[in-house]
Amino acid sequence: MVKQITALEFKELPFKQGCYLIDVRTPEEWKTTGKPDGEAFGLSTYFVSYQLQKNDTVSLNPKFLFEMDELNLDKNKKIFFICASGIRSQIVADIFEKKGFETYNISDGFLRSSKVYASSWLADKLPIK
């Protein structure tokens, strides 16, 4: 079962070192809002788009699973997935949990700001690139 964790809870975890942080947002999102700096916490950090955006059209990245497989991730290491709001990262965390990985969804995402979730990676001032 995918574990849900907020950015602040992630920041406080003692076991992050040696784990993975994977941002599944689009290249356009990385350019406009920045990228999480997982290396600051000792994580191997990767940026693999689950979706692609062309103008106003968003589609699934047909190479996503191939690109993830190319990372040769160690199933003994935990994976923390992040996207803008926690929705795409939840979908991907489910996929990789079914593949035998221990997965976490950073549920408030990189940007999410609402009355329900006032926190996010950016709002809580976690390190960015």
C-alpha cells in the first residue's frame, strides 16, 4: 500500500538517505516552478515525466515506463514520488508499489496550495534547484 506523506513529514524522516525521489511533472513545470533538490537530503533524484504537454494538450508519456526501467531502481530502496499536487505521483506510486517497490506519495505535492493543504514542497521551503 502506498504511504501518504506531506512535504513537511518527508523533511522530518530519518531514513531518507539512500532512497529515491522521483518528480513526475512535465518539463514545462520544471522550467516554470523549479525542481525539488532531493540531493540535499541524500536522495538519488530523478525527473521522469508521467505526462507530456504540448501547448494546451496534455497526454500520457508513452515512454514513461521505459524511462523508469532505464533507471534500474533497487527494489530494496524506498521511492518518494512527487508531482504538482499529489495526483499524478499517487498514480505512479501505485504502479511501482504493484511492481514490488516500497512507495510514498508526497501528497501535498510540489506546488499545491489550497485551504485544505496550505503546505507543499515550495510553501514549506524545502530545497529546490
